[in-house]
Amino acid sequence: MSDHPFDLLGLPASADLSDDDVRAAWRRLAAATHPDRADGGDPARFAAAAAAYTVLRTRSGRGEALADLTAPTPPPAPAPPAGRAGSARPPAPAAGRPPATGPPATGPLAAGWLAAGWRTVAQARLRMPAPTLATRLRHGRPARLLLRVVIAVVVSAGVAAVAGSQPATPALIVGAATWLLLTARHDLAPPR
């Protein structure tokens, strides 16, 4: 069995899954493997299923897991440096960076990137071409995004005018900013 979240919960890797589909699969697997069962359950499988449910329980989490499955293959492994026989030493860390310790992440892509010679998954992702914020704005819905920004500014200004210097004022302004951050991503073009 694969260690991908969809496989761990016994679900098809599909963008059409609903929250209820994922929750039902999780409950079915949790009931069968929970460590409190009379037969002791399967604690390792339960823990893996709980981690998979944590990833897949939201639409955005399912989207990221699906993107991991459909991501391009990692770059080919670099050739080892030529040197004397028997002098295989690990490469020195880059200046100012601590050496990588242990696997940075798990999953099919992490294994491919690490096998290709990347020190960490983060370094591999930094090397991948990513659309800039300006590109995502231009190809998204800039008018709706601008409307959201205006609403957040108006609400924040209104709160400051009505509440003044009350202790709740900063919290309400942070709430408006949080709303903007959580909803603005819908008006950006998806990364390619």
C-alpha cells in the first residue's frame, strides 16, 4: 500500500471528493484500527490514517495532495564528483547554512528530490519555476480582489472610528485583515 493520503484512507485520488466522503472513509478506518479496540487495533495504521485525514479533510488539503500526485518527475540525479577511491565524504554545507539532518519530509516527491541530490525539499521547490504574485493577479480576478481590499479597509476604518481606542479595536481590524487573506486567494489565478 502506498503512503499517499488518498491510498491510506482507501479513497480515489479525485478532486470530486467531498468533506463527507473523506470523513466517512476516516471513520470507517478509525473504527477498524483504533488502539482502544478489544483486539488492540493497529496503532501504526491508525496513526497513518489520522495523518492522512488531517491532510485530506479540507478542500485545499485535497488539492495539495492531488497536486503532489500529478507533479512533474524530479530532475535526474547529478553524477557523483570524481575523486580518489575510498574518500567518499559528505558534501560540505553551504556557507551560512547548517547541514541537512534527517529526511526533511516524507512522500513520493520528497524521496525523488532527495534521490536527485537536493538537500531539502524546500531547496527543490525554490528551484521550480513559480508564478509571481503579479502574474497570478493579472490572470485572476483583479476587480473582485480590489473590492475585497476596499471592503477590508472600510470595515477597519469604520471600526476605528466607532470603537476608538477600545481593546477590541485591534482585534476587529485583525479580523478584517484575516478575512481578506483567507478569501483573497480565490481571486488569484491558481499556480501552474
